[in-house]
Amino acid sequence: MERTEHPDRRVRTWSPVCLAVAKLLGPYAEVVLHDPRTDSVLAVWNPVNGRKAGDPSMLGELEALEPAGQDVFGPYEKLLADGRRLSSVSALLRGDDGDVSAVLCVNLDRTPLERAAALLGSFGAPLVERPEPLFERDWAERVRHIVGAYVRECGRPVERLTRQDRLAVLGRLDEAKVFGVRRAVPVVAEALRVSRSTVYDLLAQHRAPGTKDPA
């Protein structure tokens, strides 16, 4: 409901807050303002189950909640008859005298979130081994694969690899016979984000007699 000159001061006071929450989360959130004195609904924004002002609230005894020392409860789960799950939050709204004058409940329909999670989960299917015959001749792909695998192992971005890291990567690339391919050095330099001269220098150090493999 939009803000109106409602006869109940509590609705006039809290209507902008309820409307703001309903507009932010709508149409998936139901916002309900309850009267704890009459245990009835004062107003509803975006009703999800047909409730309207004047319907019974069936809140239960607020006295059991107040000793808990808090005014906001949740999020907790609710279920609708059609099987939809709701995440709900309830807040005790107090007047100037400190007594609870109204109870605000926000019920968020989780269906869109669950559908989105299921969709994202479908992209997370377990990966199988790469069909190597498809990449046997794609040496540039092999370079990226070897460099990427090392980056994931060490947990550092390629720009922060140390000289010893790069020597280790070049050792793996050399073992994969990447440097037997013409124009491999520019591709390796690009993958490691260094200059070609740096790659030549590292490769010479790696192949120098007596050089220990840093990997």
C-alpha cells in the first residue's frame, strides 16, 4: 500500500519505512505491520498469501520475546502452503513509553534466489581430464596451460612471480618441448608478462650446466 492519511498513527509513522523495504525487495518481499494489542494486521505491502488489514496476526505472546533483550529476530525460515521458502525478520517497534506499539515483519520469497543458485550450480559440474589429443599441436595453448597451472599452485598472480618462480615455469615449459617450436619465446614472454630478453636470460640460466631445478 502507498502512504495515505491512515487513521492509525502507527501506520502513518511506519508506512514510509515499510514502503521503502517493499520497493527495494519487491515483488519478492511481503512487509506486514502488526498490532500486538489486538493481534491483528495493521497494513500489508506486497501480500504473498492474501493477508489484508484487519486479519488475525496470530503473533503469540510478545512477553516471551521481550526478556530476550533484543528487538530484532531472524532471519528465520517460513514455509508457504505451495512449498515456497521464506526468509523472515521480525522487529518490535516501541513507542516513546518503551512499550511495543507495533511489530514489523518482512518475509522474503527465496524462490528466485534458489533458482539462481541452481542455475549457477549447473555450471559447476565436475571437470573431466582435458582431451590432450585436441591440444597436442596447439603449443600456445600448452604454454598458457602450464603457466596458469603454476600460478594456481603458488597462489600468486603472474605479475608477482619471483625469478625462481619463472625459472621453475621455464623448466616445465622446456620439459614440454615448447622451446622447440619456432617463435615460442614471444608467446612465453607474453604469458609470463616479461620481456623476450628476460625469457632468453632465464632459459640460459635454466640450461646452464650444474643449474639446479628450482622447482
